[in-house]
Amino acid sequence: MAKKEELDEETLAFIHWCIEVEKFLVAGGATVKQAQDHIEEQVEWFTDQFYDGLTPEEAAKEALA
């Protein structure tokens, strides 16, 4: 059985941030699948937004623009 990998606090914070971004993308008209696919395809861009201090709502607005 594979050993369970521990995620650091920063990685967990980013994952939770992305979950919030997803909610705003869905509220903006995307399906859950579209939102998840977009975040996955643009993960580097979203990572930059996270480290630049954007809120999930701000990042979703930028992504939908």
C-alpha cells in the first residue's frame, strides 16, 4: 500500500483557495467541470494569482474577463 503523502500548509491553503475560485467561476456561469478543467489547465496562472494575494473572487473575475 502506498504511503500517504503529507501536504504542507501552503499547498493546502492553495487547494482551498482553488476550491473557492471554483465556486465563483460556477457562480459566473461555468459548469463545475468547466471550472475544474480551467483551473487545472491554467494552474500556473492561478498559482501566480494566489501568491500575488488575489482573493478567490478577484481571481475568478480575472479568469472570466
